[in-house]
Amino acid sequence: MTTSVIGYPRIGKLRELKFTIEAYFKGEKTATELLQLAKTLRATHWQQQVDNKITYISSNDFSFYDAVLDTAALLNMIPKRYQQLSLPELDQYFAMARGYQGEKGDVHALAMKKWFNTNYHYLVPEIEETTNIKLTGTKPFDEYLEAKQLGIETKPVIVGPLTFLKLAKLPAGKTYQQYQSAIITAYQEIIAKFAQLGTQWLQIDEPILVTDLSKQDIQSFEQIYQALLPTKGKLNILLQTYFGDIRDCYPNVTALPFDGIGIDFVEGKESLKLLQQHGFPADKILFAGVINGKNIWRNNYAKTLAVLDTIKTKASKIVINTSCSLLHVPYTLQNETKLTIAQKAYFTFAQEKLQELTELGQLVDNSQRTDHAAYKTNQTLFTREREGTNNTIRQKVAALTKQDFVRLPEFNQRETIQKQALNLPLLPTTTIGSFPQTSDVRLNRSKFKKGEINLAQYTEFNKQKIAECIKLQEQIGLDVLVHGEFERNDMVEYFGESLNGFVFTEKAWVQSYGTRCVKPPIVWGDISRSKPITVEYSQYAQSVTDKPVKGMLTGPVTILNWSFPREDISNKDSVFQIGLAIADEVLDLEAAGINIIQIDEAALKEKLPLRKADWHSEYLDWAIPAFRLVHSKVKAETQIHTHMCYSEFTDIIKEIDQMDADVISFEASRSNLEIIDVLKANNFKTKVGPGVYDIHSPRVPSIDEIRKTIEKLLTKIDQKKLWINPDCGLKTRGEKEVVASLINLVKATQEVRSEL
Ligand code: GLN
Ligand code: ZN
């Protein structure tokens, strides 16, 4: 049986692309060097798939930043503000991705949003009144031809027109349907061009089909493809869906003359049921997504073969596929030197998944499959118990009662008590926690990891950084200080390393956005805490200032969502185990004299199921309680903050309030503060700090700009409820821009304050 890969990671197995792009930003590498590296990476990735005998290999899955942004550029959707900079094409592209501040002008980046239910972020394309959607770029064709020259026939991948239009930002008062005919014309041209090049298969990604669709959406879908498909000639078209099932439109999809349809059987809970109910057209190929593109646990062949056997009863032509792009898993286990052999046996990253595809392809048609060595080896993993069980923790979770999730006294009473206890000015200013991780900070950590310095030296350096950071914040005039998080490589990895039950990789990076990658820990066994984690540094920070210092923790939902979760116990059980560990840390901080504690739930919304019907039962019913569990036992005087990295929680605003934090800060500047109307309409009780400037871009906001933002916020938010802070942590920013930005933030706040 043949095999297919939806997409391959592109950042490079040692993050070569990241480093080269960043060097290009700094002027240390030329555009030619960057283009050359990209070419080498593409060739390497194609060759790996060839070596693993993958039948359908993707091209145009490469990107310098993001595939949605690539599509915008391809279709001439460059907002005016970027055109006016008159930059070379590559720089214009990067200006859209990350903003531009220089001799040619000063513009913000495009908005950035989470890609469906992943931790990958795409850039939101903007359609302006004057935008003329048409095919102007050549990237997909160039990359297809590049592979062809290497002797590799690939299937180019493009973001589907419906997904693209539904994700785009439209001019006020416009609907996406109004751009349908323009987009159809552009995609007809793309199809014609590929047909002319002799391309055999084109993969069109429509992940939007796994979300809740309206009748109109389905109608648009049909109209678009009824117009596109007749023009395809000899080109085969694969409609690829992922991240769930297509329950709203299965019959509509299968009725259209696609040559192949890609269905996700990993996250698509109802995919098998849909197939059984409606069957599958005999003239089409079913690309069956059975290899998990999002998690790193080895595939259980017995289970997957059972699924494939069922699929076979309904579909005659099948290709074994990944469930989504492998972009969401790391490259390879080969560079991991610290995982034990026993652990490695349980994992597969992108490269190893290629082999799983091939093995499954061989096993599925083999009547003696259970005798096959690959099958037997695979099954040994799933028939024996894995190490890492902690019965004490399991019992604690089982014994949790309602009271463990309720903080008393209730919010209003706490608000009064905290006002007196903390005595903060109106519009208190603060930051989200981290300060720039400068090279000396990283050097100190790497020296310690390599054993070149001892723990005392390592800690001493961090304390010195903390003291400097506190002093800097005092000079800037911030009201609530932070210690700066210099000891943390990453907000999740740091806690994972200090808790029992996680395992870590060295090179298992996954792209989060642009050149930014994360290295998620793996939840291996039951989670517990043996000793305090953050108390020493927090206490030290508080000892060098009279201003309040916020303790800084990562919440259980985020720890779980930014790790590779287990597949052998439920997420609910895992998250409560983590919650109990963090709850102990909260109480230890409180006992050490830390009066404000921030528990970041940066990734809370990330795993919100794509379909509304699943929100509560599959997620919110345990995620919100997990946060409450963490702070339910603190004193009334202790102020609990939380932080989220997005503002699109309009639909779960009640649930966010029910987390029962005292203050919440969140990203808002990139999404035009739309959230504040919703806060008001819902009588949001929690105090709020909507980020007043964008930290994902290096540009420094002016006093005036921040002032206007604060004034705008004050039209909708009670002044007693408002906090002033940046969007997110400052870790990835340069020191200079951070200081300049924070000075402006404080000055702007003081100006507004003086007029209240
Ligand atoms: N406290 C963390 C920091 O400031 C929060 C980061 C995040 O929200 N992603 O870095
Ligand atoms: Zn954040």
C-alpha cells in the first residue's frame, strides 16, 4: 500500500533555518546565503522521504515564516502599509511577518493567531478595500520544479481557498463570500499552471472543514470547488483535511469530483463512523490519516491496523497518511543522547514516522502480519506496563472533592481585602514575568549544564541578574515587579524539569511561529513535586526591594498543553496531578512572603476543541477546575494573577471569569482590543491587564501610542479594574527596546493617571 506525508518540518533538524533567518535580520547573512540554505533544507527533507519510500511527498510545505503568509504573498495580498515601504520582496515579506521599524518607515506586523488547535501560529492575511486578489507569485511552482530537477515528483501543497478566506481579516462590512469569485480565478490559475507543468497531484488543505460550519460555508465550499475542479485537466486533486472529522460536510465533500480525499482518523473522532454511515466513492482514493502528526508516541500497530481494516471494507483505494503535517512534531530521535533506549523505543519523531508509514503500508496487506518482526516489536511496547507509576498521586487525585476547587472568601470580599493589603496606585503597572534572556544568561545556564560551574556559582549569577532587574524596574517606575525568570529556559520545560514524571529531549524543537521554536517536555509517567521550585529566587527578589514582587508559576493546563501528553491515561488525570504539584508551590510561595502570585495559563485556549459541542465535556470541565485547584487554598490577601497569550476568549469569557483569579493579563494589542467590549458586556469581575503593546515585534511603542490605548481601554473598563502591562513576557526581546518600551509604558500611565 502506498504512503503519503501531508507536510514535513522545515526549520531544520538543528534549527538551521531559524539561525540563518535571524542572522539575516541582523545583517550577518545575505539573502543569497539564506536562499541557498532553504534550498539545501528542502532537498534534504525530500530526500529523507524518498529514502523512506514515501509515495506522495509534499512540496511547498517549506516556508520562511508561515504558509498562510506565503499564500497572501502569492495572491497579491500585500497591505498598502507594507507596499509603501518599498522594500525588496523578501524584506517586505518579513515586514508583514514581524513589523518594520527603520529608515523606510514604521509599521506593525500582521496579526498572528493560533493555527486551529495547535501551538503553531499563522499570520492573519488582510484584505483591504483596494486589494486585488490575483496570482502574482511563483513559490509553489518554483519549489515543485526544484524537486523535479532533483528527480523527485512531489505533490505541491497549498492552503485551500475556503480556509484561507475564512481566516482572513476583511474590510468592515464585507463577507468572505464577496471575495469568492476573485479567489476562484486565482486558484484556477494555480491549478492550470500545475496542470501545464505536468504535476500529478496537488494537495489542497482545507482544515477549516473540521470546524463548525454554517449552511452558507458549505454552500461556499461547494461553489468554490464546483468552479475549480472542472478546470483541473489531468492534474489529480487531493482535498486534505486534518485536526478533526468533517461531520458537517462529509456527503458534500465526497460528492465532488476530487481524486483523493484526506481524512484524519487520529483526531477525527467521528471519521470512522462517517465512513461507515455514508461509504466512500469507489473512484476516489482515501488518504487515511492514521499516523499522529501531533504527538510523539509510537503508533500502536494493532489498533491502527484494526482501523485500516475497517476503512478497507468501505474504501477500495487507500493511501496511508499522516493525520496532519509533521510540522508539529520534532525532526528525529537520532540526535537525542539523554533519552534511555527504553524510552526511545516509545517515541517517533518526523523521520521515524516515515518508517512507521512504510511498515504499516507493508503490514496492512499482509495476511500473516502478526508474525511479522515489525509488528511483534511494536506490540511488545503495548503489552507490558511502563515504568513511572506513582500510586500516592493517583490516590490523591481520586480523593479530590468539590471543596478542593473553591477559593474562599469569594472574589468581591477578596478585592476589598487585597486593596488594603497591597495599597497599589490606580492603573498599576507591571510586566508579564520574563526579561530579556541575554547571551550572558544563556551562557551561565549552558556552563552549568556542562558542569563548568557549580550550582552555587550558577545561582549566584542568577541572583545578581535578579538584583539588577529589580533595580531596573524600580528605576523605570513599575509598580509590581518580577524577578525576570533568568533561571528559566522555557516556562514549561523549567517546571517539567523540577517535577517528577517528565522526560526531556535535547534537540526536539517544534516551530511555534516564524523563527521561534519550542521544545516540549514529554509527560512520561505520573507527576509529583519533591521540593519547592521557585521559592528561593522569588524570595531573594522580594528581599532586595520594598515594592511587591510577583511570584511566577506556570499553570497545570499550560504545562500539559505545551508538553507531549500521555496516551495511556486521560488528560484530566494528568492535569490534576500537575495541578496538585503546582498548588503546593503556590502555598510555599505564600508562606515565604510572596503576596502576589501569577500562574500563567498562556496556553489555556490552545486545546479548546474545535467544535463547540465538545468544549465542555472534552476540555473546559477539567481545564478550569485544574486552575482553581492550584489556588483554592491561598489566603484572601494573596493576589492571584494569571496570564494568557491571546485575547480570543470571547466565547469562553464566563469560563475565564470562573477561573476565579484576581487579575488576568492577556495579549490584546495585535487584535485591536476587540475583547474589551465583550468584557464589559459580560460584567467581567476579574481585574484585567490587556497588553498595551505588542512584544512579538521589536518596535518601540511611543508614549502617545500607549496613552491612546490606555484611554481607549478606560472607555470600557472601570479604572479600578485596569492594569497596565505589555502583551506577554519580554524574554525574546533585546534589552534596549525593552527598557525604552517600558519607560514609555510607565510615562503614558502616569500621564493618564494624573488626569483621573
Ligand atoms: N511569565 C512568562 C514570561 O513572561 C509568560 C510567557 C508566556 O505567556 N508565553 O515569559
Ligand atoms: Zn503570553
